[in-house]
Amino acid sequence: MRRKAGSCRDENLLRSVCLDVNAGELDGVGPQFLVHNSADTVGVVVVEDVRKGQSLTGLVMDTEDTVTVKALDDIPLGHKIALKHIKNDETVVKYGHDIGRAVAPIGLGRHVHVHNVKTKRW
């Protein structure tokens, strides 16, 4: 991860305003995925038409760092991308919280969704 210049830490500003300001610092293009917490193992795709082989830039919201990941699958808007290799039966973390377990190995840059992550509740 690289630390980007500038920050938006004014608590009086809405977070969405901060994201708009920071998006302009990402090489002139807004982030293609968001990581809500630095402990997350997945990011959420926020653009349409992510294609296999595409290099994506993400914004880590709690630290304002950026991270780059190469997509190894086509990933729809709103779905997740793996930020690390996730082993079978390993916990998947989003928003800093356990959102389920991997039911198959998930490689860095792979599409993460209901086909490879299941709840731990049942």
C-alpha cells in the first residue's frame, strides 16, 4: 500500500464529501473499490464492468491509503475482490467484521461472493 498525499480528516465534513475530495488524488480517477477497514480481507467494487486482468486502485477508508490489485475475474458492481489469498474455511473480513467463511480457496484478486463465501450461522 502507498500512502497518498493529503487527507480529509475534518469530522464536520460528511464522509461522502471526503471520498470525493480523495478520489481526485488517485491519479485523476476515483477508486474502483473501497476497503472499509484496514483489517478487511476484501474490498467492494464501486465501478461497473471490472474485467479480468484489469489493474484496480482501491481506497482504504480508515487510513486513506491506496492499494492496487489486479482482478483475476470479471467482478460486478457491488461484489467483492479478495485483497489477499484466503484459504478454504478461513474467515472473510469486511467492515472490520467477520462476514463468513471461505468454502473454497480464494486467490488475491479473485471475485468473492456467495459462490465461495458462506455464513457461519448455519
